[in-house]
Amino acid sequence: MTVYLVGAGPGDPGLLTIRAAELLRAAEVVLYDRLVADDILGMAPNGAQMVYVGRAVGDDTTHQDSTNGMMLRYGREYDRVVRLKGGDPTIFGRGGEEARFLKSHGIPYEIIPGITSGLGSATYSGIPLTYRGYSSSVVFVTGHEDPTKADEAVRWERLAGAVDTIVVMMGLSRIGTICEGLMRGGMDPQTPVAVVRYGTTPRQDMVTGRVCDIAGMVEGMQPPANIIIGRVAGLGAELAWR
């Protein structure tokens, strides 16, 4: 018996790893997240049990307990259980938490990395997250922290001068607050920003602006979306290849 924590990538089925595809095609049970593409789910065998365990922003935080319980139950009953997660399991995907849970209950597991949506969205938009002369450092930051935490861990004011490129995941609803914090920390208000929605999929679209005005430009936009902040965001129009 093994539970495989598999990264499904950012959306485009062509970005699925060979190992992930192998495991999916041999799965007996697939526990899948909200944003996994239908074409990827369709790779599972006809007889596989397909169990939706997706969680949307705002859902009860006890949802993870239910998912853990299913991993435990199916992991004890079947030989090949795939826990299919959007992007990469360990980049804001709770893959580490689920691995610790499985380990604590004696369930063998394997973690299969995937292309995280922050990287895929940028690349499919023609935005290189690092670029000589523009960016020598990049950081991935969550824009939606655990609501049970007493204090916000991300110090936007400090981050403003600490890194060249900032990729904010799950932060669309807080983009105004994020940009205000960055400007308070000394970031140039004219710094380019790109907001990429449904990155790598046929529905992908992008809005570009500056730290000082992007919040107003994306008002009303619905997630999922990634926010890319830094000089490299200004290269998207020039290097767009899709």
C-alpha cells in the first residue's frame, strides 16, 4: 500500500511529468483537488475510484481532516492511491502536512513534484522570473495565510527591498493591501506588475499595470490568479509566445 502525493502541474496537461502520468494511469483511487484539469483526470483507469477532495478559499479549515481521513482509509485498503494536487504538492499545497500525517500512521508515501502555477503562469505569459540585469532573485509568497495564525507572517514592507521578483499565489483578493505594503517598504510605485489568471490553460488571460494602480485594474477579477511583481513583469508583452 502506498499513497502518492502527485503534482498535477499548473493546468496544461502537457506539463504533467512522466512519473505523474505513470502513477495516474495505474491508480486504483484518485483523490483530486479543485483545479486539476479534466484531461488529466481522464488519464486514470476506467475502474479507478475518483474522489473529489477540492477545497476553495473560504471553506472550513476542517476540510483537511476529512482529506487526511480518506487518505488513511483508502491507503490501508488499496495498493495504489494517488493524491492528485494542482501545481506542486509542497508549494502551498499542504503536501508536507499530508506526508507527515501519512508517516505518523505508518502509511508508505511518495512525493512527485509538479510545476507550480506561479512558475507556469509566468513562463506561459512570456515573463522570465529571473533575467540578467533585471532579476537575480525570486520568491514565492502566499497571499492567503492560515486564518488561525495570530499574526501575518509575510512582512511586505521588508520584502520590498529584499528580492527582485515576487510571485504572489492566492493573493488576488488582497492585492491592494499587498501593493500598499510594498510601497510602504520603499518599492517604486512604477514597478511593473502582471496578474495572470488561469495560467497555462486555454482560459489564460493577463492584466498588466504598476504597483500603484494594478489593484484598481483587476477589481472584480475572480481567482485563480497569480501576481508577478518586479521589472521582469514588464517583459511579458515583448516575449509573449503563446
